[in-house]
Amino acid sequence: MSLILEYFSLQEIKISQCICSFLIALGISYWAIPVIINVSGLLNLNRKPHFRGSHQTATPEFGGIAIFVSILIASFLWQNSSESGDSYLTQLSVVSLTILFFLGLKDDIFMIDSTKKLLLQIVAVIIFITLGDVRIDSFFGIFGINHLSNWVSIPFTIFVFIALINALNLIDGVDGLAGGIGLITSSIFGIWFCFHHFYVMAVMAFALSGSLLGFLRYNFSNTQKIFMGDTGSLLIGFLLTFFTVKYLNINLENSQFVGSTHAPVLVVSILIVPIFDTLRMFIIRLIQRKSPFRADRNHLHHILLDTGLSHLQTSISLWICTILSLGLNIFSMVYWQNNTQSGWLLVGLFLAYLLMANLLKMNIKRKTESLSWSQFLFTPDFASLFLKSF
């Protein structure tokens, strides 16, 4: 009986540490950001309005500093000798996070060439996956693919890290979108890690979600607004990818966990907004023979803004899409035991996403030309307009 009581007492302590890390990160982020705003103004480092932006006034963009500091402090307050492997990984992640932090900070101030920026991201990721032996080893049977050899898994893991880091960076175009997606995703990972007793990972996930909640209070503010900048979005992208790979590996090693065989599908459904938006943008730019890294206003959040939605409405709409996507894929798990079927569901959702974005763009053009839908649909060049609107 004493052993049982001791066990439950230990679990309560670990859960309390997760809650405290969330609250500490929230407090640090909340109190640090006003200082950052004031210093940015004094040093004239506010971001000026530009063609891709949706704001008309100069705004500080160093919210990532508060996110970085709050994560570091809140994640390493507790001793977890029973999870030495995960403790080492979280400590190692700080090396890569620090590289990405200074990369983002320099880019926010001076604007770094995209090639140099990509190379430094690759260096940060390679350090982490090689020293930490972190990689995606299996496709969980999606399209008949299971185990991946090292020659495939290591390059693929690097690609996943780089793709998701930049995907989070690319959706950071309206107030609250990247921060909100990061908050939702890190909270889901934190709850899952905590429920399955991976408390080191849970603490870091909750530290991230707490820091983002504190940031969002100012990101939506009219009087004390701040952006996270590349300093923040690169950190969020890296950590969410770290949680993703760890989640996949845990489920691969513990097939008894509920939904373990569907782990990759669930991960994609949680990160569906940045993944789909980035994939759509790359396809469009390649079809138009433009650089995939060329900035424009063709992202879905820009399209939603152009339809008349506010920043808050746009972000909430895409937050809801994230939650609905997760719910739909969880529901599909009940009926489909085959991951390939769930994979085809994601393909169908992506095609629906492409169609929705295209129809929204066409509707904006129709309103600009003051045409009814019947007039617009029966114009002689409607087919070409439909294709060009992608």
C-alpha cells in the first residue's frame, strides 16, 4: 500500500511540475514583453510596414526573445533523473534552439539571405539529430512503407525538421496564427506526454504553450502590439518538430498505446494548417516557375484577410480547422485500421483545401469587378481565370 501511495504521490509531483512550468513560462513571457517593446522603440528597431504585411504602423518584432527565455527557464527547473534519455535530448535541443535564436534575431534586424538562412537551419538540425540519435524510423505502413533504413531516415528527418520550421515561419503573417497553432499543438503534445508519463517532454511542451499564451496577449493588443519575428517562429517550428518525432518514436516502441499505429496521420492532422499552406505555396510557385522561397501574399491567411476577415477572425478560423482536422482523423481511426486509407483522407483534405483557397481568390476577384456569380461564371475566359487563381 505504501508503494502505491508513493507512486501516486510521485505522479502528482510530476503533474504539478508541468503546471508550474506552464505558469512560470506564462508569467515570464507576460512580464518580459512590455520591456522588449520599450527597448525596441528606444533603439528604433520596430518593423516598418511592407507589401506583404497587414499593419500600417511600425511594430516591434522581438517577441521571440521572451518566448526563448521563458522556455529555457521554465523547462529546466526540475530534476528528472528517471528520464535521463529525454533529459539529455531536451538539453541538447537548447544547442539547436540557440543557433536558431541568433539566426532569427539577426534576420529580424538585418535580413539574411535565404540560402545562408537555410544552411544554418540545416546545421542546427544536423547537430541535434546526429548527437541525439533522433530520427523518423518508420512510415507506420502508410502506402505500404514501414521501416526506413538509416540512409533514408536521416535525410528524411532533416527534411521534416527544415520543412516544418519554415512552414511555421511562413504562416506567421497575421496576428495570432503561428502563436495560436503553436499553443494548440504544444498543449496537445504536453497533455499526451503527461498522460503517458513522459514528464520531461511534457514540461518542455507546457513551457512552450505557456510562453505562447503570454505572447498572444500582446500580439492581439492594439496599444502594446508585438510580433514574434523569425526569432520566435523558428524556435516554435523546431520544438514542434522535436515533439512530433519524439511522439512518433514513442508510439513505434509502444504499440499498446491507443492510436499508436495512426501516429503519423494524427501528427499531420494537428499540423495541417502549416503543412497544407506551405505545400500549396511551393506547388503554385513551382508551376509559375518562381522561386519557392519568394515572398508573396498568396497564403491562405492573406486570402482570408482580403475577403474582409480581421486578424482575429482569420486566426480563429484556422485554429478551428486544426481542431476539426484532428477530430476527423480521430473519428476515421474508429473505422479505418489501415493507415493508407487515412493517408488518402489527408490527400482528399488537401485537394479540398486547394479548391477552397481557389474559390476564395476567385470571389475576391469577382467582387473587385462588381460581378454577380452568374456573370462571373459565364465569362468567356472563366476556365483560364480559374487555373490562374491557384
